[in-house]
Amino acid sequence: MNSKNSSRGRHAGRNSNPHNKPQFKKNFKKSKPDNTKPQQEAKSGVRLNKYIANAGICSRREADTFIEHGSVTINGKLVTEMGYKVQPGDEVRFDGTLLSMEKKRYILLNKPKNYITTMEDDRGRKTVMELVGNATSERIYPVGRLDRNTTGLLLFTNDGELAKKLTHPKHNVRKLYHATLDRKLTLADLEKLRGDVVIEGRKVFIDAVSYVEGGKKNEVGIEIHSGRNRIVRKIFEHFDYSVTKLDRVIFAGLTKKNLPRGRWRELTNQELNNLHMI
């Protein structure tokens, strides 16, 4: 009886006196059993929930739930320990999918002429990777291609899932080009471009085409979602026009606003959210 009253008195004193609050936290931590954290906690490495979160699967809190319910294997073995630490070389899978803890990066470049879209070139030509070499320590890759003489927007990332989505025709990712031709585009040919166009035996889906507002009749805006190599140039060549300049001004809703030629920037959170909703 006295013991219960005494206990209540101690707790009441702590709650009523703010100066005792830090002591309460300290005592609370000390009272936790030493075996609440798994043995792996003592090792170096990255906590499993953080590893999953950094892989872009979900938040750390959500990761704990997935771990507890058996969604994660490490090196082929089921792991349900919340505090497990992932070591270098560990193979972590979430519902069978291999994860990478590498932080996802998204870099937008306004590509200049005379750079080829490849990781490296055995002929010594300049590559787009030289322009984004100091953008991040992670290894990033271009999403799709722009040929050597085409300028404009080019996205780089190490997010394979997003890159796959943005390059697959079924997602109808918008790509708008400003094409300058060697001569004026006739109204008759403009109408033909709005109809069925077949290039190399395959139909090309041109979403929109028109003269550039305020420009000359040899300046044309053309919107497509095809990822075929040099397809814009081939479209105009099909009607006996040569493209003297080609600039990609919109890619998947991203624009060149405030991005000078030859410069890069990281995507904003809003831009990234928009891409993931495609």
C-alpha cells in the first residue's frame, strides 16, 4: 500500500516539476533492457530501414512495417530485425527486387551542339558526360538520346525505373522540338505532317505540328513521343527538307527556363513529383 502511494508520488512529482523531466528521460533510457536492439546494431553499416528508404521504396517508418512482415531478404535470407545493419556487399531484395542504397539523382542539361549522347567515345569526340561530370558523385546516365547536332533538354539519372518509364512510348512522354529548316515549309506539307506519316515502313505519331509563333515559315514546332533515333530529322527529310537546327525545348514537362546552353541543374521536388505521376 505504502509502496503504491510512494510510486504515485514520485510520478506526480516528475510531471508537476519541469526540472525533473530530463531526469525522467534519462532514467527511462536506462531502464530499457540491453537486448532490445539486435546484435547487428553494434556493427558498422547502414540500418536496414534507412537502406530501403534511400532506395526510394518508402519512408523509414513504413520500411519497419515491411521488414516486420517479411518483405525483405538479405543475401537470400529473410530478415525481420528492425535494427539489422546492411554491410557492404550485401544483396538486399524487397519483394524479390534487388535494391541499391545509392541516392537517386536527377540532373537536367541544356545540351549544346557537337556533344554526343554516350558515356564515352573511342574516337575521342566530346560527350555529354563531360558537361555533367561535376554534377554528382553518383554514376548517372542520359535518359534517351539527342544526336550530336541537336541541342536542348537532356535528363540524366541513376533511377532506372524512371528512365525506363520516360523512354517507353506507351507513356506518351511529351517532347517538343523547335526545328529550323533549309527552306520555308509549305502549308500543303504542314497539312501532310498532320496526317499519317510513315518512316522506314513504320507509322510515326506526330502529336502536334505548327509554325513557330513569331518566327519565319522555316521554323516549325513539332511534338512527338517517339524515341526512334533521329526521328525528327527523318520526318522532314521524308518531305525533302533538311533540318539546319534542332532544339528540344520541352521534355516530359521540363523546360529550359533559366537554364543557359551548356549548363545543368538538379530537378526541383515538384518537377520530380510530376515525373513520377506520368
